[in-house]
Amino acid sequence: MSHLAQIIRHPIKSIGYETLQSAPLTRGRALPFDRVWAIAHEAASFGANPTEWAHKRNFVRGVAAPELMAIRATLDEATGLVTLTHPRAGTITLDPVAQADALLDWVRPLWPDTRPAAAGVVHIPGQPLADWPNPFLAVLGMASLRELGGHLGQDLSVHRFRGNLWVDGWAPFQEFDLIGRRLRIGEAELEIVQRITRCAATTTNPETGVQDADTLAALNTRYGHQDFGTYAVVTKSGTVAVNDPVEIL
């Protein structure tokens, strides 16, 4: 039977990934604490304190700075403190808003000088700063990852694709056939709504921060598209946990 293999969140957009054992899902909401902060650059189209969702082009992202992909994160939900670890930058623990200057100083050496500089930390209560304004969770298939890795001749980390819920037990790319269908995972239910089209951030190895796999060429050559994974919305609240069965309704 298909089961939930991994749960992953990204407290600061493009600045670290964190694996979880369980998570409470709420109808019409994104994964808790996923992309609740983001770092805006100095060319952002909004002012210092935006009040609504903004396009990803306004933020510091891994597609422009491969080294960012190697950051790991741990969020203490009780205190709001985030611990970030990187093989070159080391480790820092901070409040992303109250200690924004320290966060920017830590990130700057990992961000290219040729890009608009990191300028401020954005947080909009109740609005994740993901690539879409919708309260999506990214649902992906482990078999698809293995097949793509086999085509490239290397193992691929799940963290290249910044997903939230990884399902094992489906056929490769079966998730594309589930658009419009609902899933039951643990106590929660979700509806798959659309594919995810990928960018060059997925070419970077999240262990090293080095681009080492042409994932986009592999997708286009083998499948004729650049899509990997799907977006879903929570239709019934409930807790999900690693190893929960995944039922297609």
C-alpha cells in the first residue's frame, strides 16, 4: 500500500529545509510554518513591509544562488527561533524578524554579488510566501524521483524539489493522473489540483550546494515537459505522520 514517506517544511523561503515526523493539516491552509518568512532583495517591487503575497522574483532564491540549497533548518515552534546550518557558513540560531540583520549578514556570503543585495525579512501573518498565493502543499512521488534519478544515472535527494509530502508506493509519475482526485492521509484529506513546473534550482545538490544534475534537460528529453510533483489543497483537517497509509478516494 502507498504510504507517506516524508514530511518536509521550509520555514524561510529558499533558506533551509526541515524534515518532520508528523504535522497537523488544516482545511484551506498550507503546511504549518512552511515559508512563513522570506528574504527580500533590494530590487523588490514592494516597500519595506508588504501586506500581501508577492511574486517569487522579489526574494532571495536558490535558483539564483545554488549554495542556498545546502542550508538546513530547524524551527522551534515554541520560541519562533530558527537554527540554520550550512557547510560553509556554519550554524546560527535566531528570530528571523527580531534578528533580521543577523540573518541577512549570515546569508550575504552565499548570495552572488551580481544580484540585488539581500535587504530585509518579510513576514505576512496568515500568508505563506510560497511561489503561489494559494494555500498549496506540494505532493510528490518517490517512484518518480527514483525514475528520474535512474535516467540521470545518480541518486537524487528529495530536497532538490522542495516538496512537502512525499508518497511511496505509487507508480512513477502516477501523481499526474490524480489531478482532481482526493487523497486520505492519516486523519486528513487533500485534493490534487495541478502540476508543478520546475526551475533550475533542482539542478543543485542540497548536500553540497553545487549544480551537478541537469534535471530540467532530463525531464524535457524523457517526458517532454518540465513538470515534477503536484500541488494539493487540504479539504479535511487532521494530523498526518510518516508511514501513514495514502488512500486515493
